[in-house]
Amino acid sequence: MKPYDLSPVGNRIVHSCTSKSFSGLEAYVLDLVAWQYQHGLNVELFCRSGSELHARATQLGIPVWAIEANAKPTPLLWLKLADGWRKRLRAQPVTLHMHAGGEPWFHLPWRSFAKTILHYHIWINHSKNDPLHRALFYGIDEVWTSSETSRAHLATLLPIDRAAIRVVPYGRDTQKLRDIAKQSSRSEVRARFGVPDTAVLAVCVSRIERIKGVAELFDAFVFAARQSANAYLILVGNVSPENPEAEKLGQELQKKHAQLPIDIRKRL
């Protein structure tokens, strides 16, 4: 990849998303960075080499700061990144915009950033009383989340003043959804999955892993399906990559599905 200019053109915004997957979160990050880049902002995407996010950003010409595909946030990685941060911070003020609860581990947010933003929703494994988490979140200026419900919940988990947790609704390009709707009509989709036109249909699009609650949704539907023959559920998603627990869950759900009574199995 060709090197790009680090000279000042207004404040630099570094978006950090080290996920190996590509689903809702990663698509949102790509949309946001692409919009900012196309509108002349001085942006850069910090992501994993070889990820789909990296590939799509590169296709769009977005400046990318890539780490190795399997890099983990360790002191060795911090040393490798230190020179890159020195160059960026020396050239101009930097706003670090992180897009998940694990991103601060890669950047040590007490560096001299103009602003540090964590864009997140629910982190159920966090504790305000954990000294490591308190140290990790030291220096984060704002947390952005998408609803008042998640704002209230995050305020109980994060060692950050509630006033610094902002509700920023997701901006989505609804035209994309309209285009998809034109390509596939309601009746065509239902016919593809054998769902009657009058049935109640629920759809969940998610990576298959325990934290997503897919197993609980599976069980809840089976319970509901025994009460109503008019209920259908479509689960869409792959197991999280390189996650043995997710792989195990995927196998468990497939086994449970195969053992369901045929009338319920056809509706799931």
C-alpha cells in the first residue's frame, strides 16, 4: 500500500476498529469513515490487515493504518505502534474514535489526544470497581451510544461521568434498504423460506456467539412456537471467526434444531 501524507490538514480523526468480522458494527464504521473522507475530513482507519473492513476501506481509497491480522494488544504491539503515534501526534492534533469496548487496549487512551471517544453500547463484563478497567478508561473524554437505555446502563458500568455519555443515534443510508426492498419483494422472501403470507415472522441478523443472546432467542422461539402455529423465526449469521466458544454454540444450535419436532423445525 502506498504511504500517504501525514502533514496537517485540520485535526486528524483516527477511527479504530480491530474486529475481524464484518457485520453491522463494521459496516457502520465503514459508512462513517467513508462519509467523512468523501467530505474532506482528515480521517484514517486503524484496523486489521486482511480483514474485510480493511479491504473495503482500501477499495474506497480511505487512508488505512493496518496492524497484523492476529495482533493482540500487548506491550510488544504498543512498542510497534509508538512510532506511528509519535508521527501522527507531532504532525497535528488527533481525535481517537474507538468503536468497541476492546479498542482502548490497543491505544492506551492516556496519550496526548485532542479528544478520545469510545463509541459503544452495552459492555456486560465491565465493573466500575475494577482497577484495571478504571486505568484503561482514564482519559476517555466521551462515550457515544445509540439510546437512552444503553446510556443509563453504561453509566452503571463505566468509570465515566454520566454527562460524558452521549446519545448519538446511528446514521444509516436508508436508500440502501429501499434498493434491497426493490430487488426482493416481501412475497419472494417469504416464499424462499416457506413462510405463509399471513404468518408472524421475526428475523435476527447477528454473529453466532453467546454474548449476542442467540441461544436465548432460539429457546424463546421454541417456547412460543409451541403456543402458536403462526410464528416463524429466521436466524441469519455466521459464528464469530476464530472463536472456539462460538463454534461450539453454532454446533449446539444445529443439533438442537435437528432434534426439534418437525412442525417447529420447519418454522425456525
